[in-house]
Amino acid sequence: MIDVAYSEAATEVLTILEHTEIEEVNKIPKNFIKFLKENSSKTYKTDFDFSKPINELNLKQKTQSILAIIYLKYWANEEEKKAFKKRIKENEEKYQQELKKQYSTDNLFKTKKGIIENFENQTQKNLLPEVKKENFIQKIINKMKKIFRR
């Protein structure tokens, strides 16, 4: 059983292939197209405006991945494959750099230090108030009030 997201992506890919030149579609193995048809969603309907370029079609991420595989394996020549792989590598390096910045140990410790200092300041402000001791006369007055309230 294939995931719903993949079956919808297969439907989108088949819709795009229907609007692709027949020479390009013929480069894709028949068993791969058969696989897409077998695993496509029967209920999901696409509403693409094919007057727009493909990068403006609002495709699902999984659809883009499947199309990238098709392009890389069946449509691209050697130069295009090299350029495509280079672009993928550059994008992955950028993504890894962003992750390093986001989860850098320096940043994590700076944040924790700030939180700890803020916590210490708050606890000093929120100390319990001093308990006032009642003097002897005040104790007697309070006891008498309790007796008369009953």
C-alpha cells in the first residue's frame, strides 16, 4: 500500500506527462509509467493551468522529486546531469549550513545562559515576603476577635 501523498504525487506526474511531448514521454520506461498509473490516486483531481511554466504550477514536493528523478534518469544529457547534480549538491550544502547556524553549540549555550540569567533575576524579584511577627498585644486582640466571631 502506497502513502496517500505519493499516490497524489503520482497523479500529478501523470497529468504533467499527458501534457508533455510524446517523444519525451517515450523515453520513460513503460513499466515506470505503469507503476505510476497503478499507484496513482483515483479520487485526487489536479487543476493545473498549463499556460503557465511548470515552476509556477504549485506542485507538491513529492511530485517535484519524482519529476527530478525522471529528468535526471531519462531526459537529461551528460552535461545537464552534471549541472543538475552540482545544483543539488550546492542546495544541500546551503541547507546544511543553515542547520549548523540554527543548531550551533555556541548559539545553544548563549541562549541557555540568557535563560538562566533571566530565571535568576525573576527568582530574586519573586522572593517570598518576610513574615511579620505579631507583638503580644496584637495576638491578644486577634484571639478576642476569633472568640467573638463564633
